[in-house]
Amino acid sequence: MDPHARDGYDRLTAIIPLAARQQALPPAWRDAHRALLAGYAAHGRPPLRAELAARPGIDDAGALLDRLAADDLAVLDAAGEVAGAYPFTAEATAHLVTLDGVTVHAMCAVDALAVAAMLGAGTRVESTCVVSGRPVRVALQGSTITACAPPTLEVGIHWATPSGHTAHSLCRQMIFLADDACAADWQAEAPDARRRYTPAQAVALGAAFFVPLLA
């Protein structure tokens, strides 16, 4: 990982240390969190509360979900079901990821680019540039970008202190930018807080962050 991507990874991990929080869970709860991620990848949705309750070692699904939500490992809806588990979400975001015929929403641009590496799979990412509205298309195989349109694509991150769930604060500040002009206009609004990354740097950053969750 190059120094700029490493700096982004270090910043993100300092804000939301997902891997460390997952490792701190009891083993059965850790496996349940991994099941949430696998459910999104395989079926486009996570296991329901009742399905989690039937897993070995889960005596109290409510306590499990409360812990995952408190640790920001999952986002719950009003009914107490899982609505998101980074990098996936049930919310209609701008970032669509397709793998093996399943299409899911990702929480942000970095999340969308990281799914292929996390799963060791091929994905297609569809999104838009937040400045120009131009469509974005990226194909990946694991950590390798196999196609990228526009070829001038960049990823922007506004490094602000999150409020509440990161999914509803920082994640919305990780975006696609169609080209240098769009990226420069975006960065000029907050030059001290906004950083630009190549797609390859964003993939490396995201892979380092997410791959340990399924390791």
C-alpha cells in the first residue's frame, strides 16, 4: 500500500476500528457478524433476527444485535432488524455492487470498491460523480481493477469527525469524482479536510480495512 493509501487507512481505522471491535466479540457473535456480511453477498440481505437466534451459541439475539449496533458493526432499523453491516446496506445509496447475479447497495464509494477484495470475487460497481452527475462504472476482480469509466475517475474522502453512526455521517463523505476538474472543485470547498485518491489507492485502503472481517 502506498503512503497516501496507508494514511487513509490509518485515518479510517482510528475513526471506526471495525476489525478490532469484531475481534473483541465472543466467538459465536463474531461468527454471526460474519454471517451478516455473507448474507448480503449471497442473498442481497443479512439474516433476520430469528435466523440469528437459531445459530449455534446465540442465546440472545437481541443482546447480539444491540452489541453490534453499539460497536457500529451493524445498523438496525426501527424493527430491530439489521439494515446495514459495513460495507453493505439496505438503504438506497448511490453505490450499487453486483456479484454473482446479486446486486446490493454499498454505504460509500470506498465500501463499494472494497467488496471484491473482501470476498475474493469479481464485482461490478455502478455509481455517479457527486459533482457532475456523470455515471461511474468500475469492474474488479479481487483487489484488481479490470475496467474503469471514466478513466479519469478519482475517489474523494472528507475527513470529518462523524456524528452518530458512521454510515450516516462519514460514509456519505466518501464519494466518486469523474475527473480532475470535478475533484479540484470538490476539494476547494474544504481543502484542509478533503483528500483525493486514485481508484487503486481507494481499493487498497478499503481492502486493508475490510478483508480482516472475513479472514
